[in-house]
Amino acid sequence: MPTIELSAGTIDYEDTGGTGPTIVLLHGLMMDASLWEQPIAELSVDHRCVAPTLPLGAHRRAMPDADLSLPGIARLIAEFLDRLDLHDVVLVGNDTGGALGQLIMADGAVRVDGSCSSPATHSTTSRPG
């Protein structure tokens, strides 16, 4: 599993690579990127799928200096997108990941093309602007 060093510590992540549109998958509390294994298997046929393991309780690496507030983790995701030089991504969030996607969109993230929140019972989508 690849890792990336961010200002608050090291993040593990999955990345299928490829040249298709990029989808960044954000998990919720007490989960990790493995939540997205099946969707990644299906989506990676024609998309680049990137799924970080965020410091939301199931991460494997200590991040003692991280701002673990929702805005702090949203900034960490924005830094993650920047460090991987990802542009025009669609954020897909489950549970708390959906809220994080909304915070990133509300902050005017220029690297994001849209977002989708995927709670257990329904989906909503939005685009910036």
C-alpha cells in the first residue's frame, strides 16, 4: 500500500492509477480505505480510483500532531490532493467522508469537479459554482 507524507503525518492510500477520470473515495469514522474495495474493483475499469485511509479511528499510523476536527481533516484531504497533483476529481464520501467532501467543496477547492455523499439509504450529488 502506498503512503504519502503530509504535514500532520503519514497517510496510507490505495491508487489504481490510470488515465480515466479520478474519483477520490473518503470513508467515515472507524473505517479505512478497505471500505471501498468492491466499488474500486468495479470503477477502476474506466476511472482512476484513489482512497486514502484518514485519521478517523481505523488508521494504522499515529498522527499525534494532526488537527482531528472535521475542518482539520478536510484541510488534510486538500493537502493530499495537492501532493498527488490531482485535478478535476470527484469526491465520493460515506458517512463522515460525505461531510468532509462537503467541507472541501464549501472551501472552494479548485481541484474538485464534484462530490457525492453515499449514506446507507440514499445519495446526493453536487457540483461547485
